[in-house]
Amino acid sequence: MESVETVINGSVWTINLLTYRQWKKKRLPQKTWGLCNRSSKTITIRIDLSKQSFLDTLLHELIHAQNELLFEAEETVTRMGTDIAKALLATERVFVVTAK
């Protein structure tokens, strides 16, 4: 498992990057690509996704982490993550490296 730390709203958060096998071993929901835990300040993302899906999921979970009001607004957050991911990838200046 790879991990990175970042600051969101003035607090240090850990982003864990898991393969599908690691995800399954931790018994995380199989149909879910990412999780945000506001109490432990961790985001967990599967890295075996396509570039679009990985970026979309990372943005989705970052939006949950950043904005407490949107934590339960799943439909809105999904739309925001997808739209931002598409725009970033369309610029061809954002590069996403995913698991092989």
C-alpha cells in the first residue's frame, strides 16, 4: 500500500492507494472505488482503475474531505468529481499513473 499526506482545510490527511487485492483483504466494499473517513482523516482509493476513474474517484473523495456540508451529498459530489476529472484530462496537462 502506498500512502501520501496532504493538507486539507488546515489538517493533515493521509491518502492510501490500494490495489484491488489489498482492498479485498481489508474487506472494503467491492463495488466502491474510494472512501473518505473524516474522523481518521484518511482517504482510501483503489489504484487498479482507469486514469479517468482514478482521477474522478480521488477528486470525489477530496471533495468529501474538504467540504463537510457535501459529505452526505453523494449525487452532487459524484457529478463534481466527474466533471472536474474530465476537464483536467481534456487539457492534456494532467497525467495520471495507475497500477499495471
